[in-house]
Amino acid sequence: MTQNVDEMERFMSKIVRDPESGCWEWIGSRSTWGYGQFHKTGRGTVPAHRYSYEHFLGPILEKLTIDHLCSNRGCCNPEHLEAVTPSENIYRSLARFGHKSKPLLEQCHRGHEFDKENTYYWHGHRQCRKCSTINTRNCRKRRE
């Protein structure tokens, strides 16, 4: 039990609380991407925000990632963290930073609308009928 207490004391000693934003800013070592890194006893280095989430909120389900609701990669405040799917995390990130993610979701890469008539699903992925027709025609031309 004392090992867990010492570990949490060590973890909290690497945090500075920002009263304005509410963020728990990680002041220990960071990854190349700016995420805090914490050496967990017997487990090696783990992302500090994941350690915080697991300690304060519970286990992270296998296929989920942690989203920083405050958009601060150095934040370890469990109130600013949420377990989400990787695709939801990417979508939120694009929306937060002003990328026009909605048109990407409504159109294929060639700009065709993903509407009821032009969309079908293959192996669980949305496909554009117009692009599929173009690709099939091109493939047949190459074979001739």
C-alpha cells in the first residue's frame, strides 16, 4: 500500500495546478508530442494523463483513447479527460482547431456527395458509387 501512496505522491509532485484554466499542468518529462510521461512502478513509462484517468476515474476500456477536453496535452486533471473512440478523438480535435471536418464527412475525396443514392457500404466502410464506377471503368480500360 505504501508503494501506491509513494507513487501517487511522486505523480502529484510533477503537477502544477492552473487556477485560471483548471488544468493540472505536467511539469515532468514529456513525449515528443507534448504528453506528460510518468514512470509507473513496475510498469515503465506511461502517459501521465492516462495514469491520472485510471487512478481517479477507473480503467480505460481496451479500444478507447483519452481526449483532453481542454485541448492541453500537458493536462492531467481527470475532470478534463474523457475516454472516447479514436475516431471521436480525431473528429473533436478537427472541430476544436477550426478544420472544416463537416465537408469531409459529407463528401468523398473527389468531392461527390455522400447522399442516399451515391453511397453504399463495403466491409463496414462508406463508399462512393460514382468513384467506384470511375475506378471500374479505368481498370477495364487498362486491361484492354
